[in-house]
Amino acid sequence: MKIQRKRTGTAVQRVLAAEAAVVGALLLALFVAEIPSVLREMKIWRISGGLRAGHRYP
């Protein structure tokens, strides 16, 4: 006599969840890797005058 096992999710759902986790991890890693560049650009923007600079720096 075989014991029926309760399935909590189909294989497709598990694969999609795994793919979503991988893509999310890659996006997070890319974002974290770009933080220093963004901070550097913000510093340059503030030094050059930011919004107050107007049309001086095209």
C-alpha cells in the first residue's frame, strides 16, 4: 500500500520561485556593486553646484 504524500506546490511553481530568487539576488548584487559609483556621481554633482548651477555646466 502506497502512502499518499501531500504536495505543497507543483514543480513549475518551485522552478519559478527559484528563478525569481536567482534574478532577485543578481539584481541586488548589481545594485550593491553600483552604490560607490552613484555616491561618487552625487559628490561631483554637489561640487559642481547641483541645481543652483543652472546652465553653467551643460
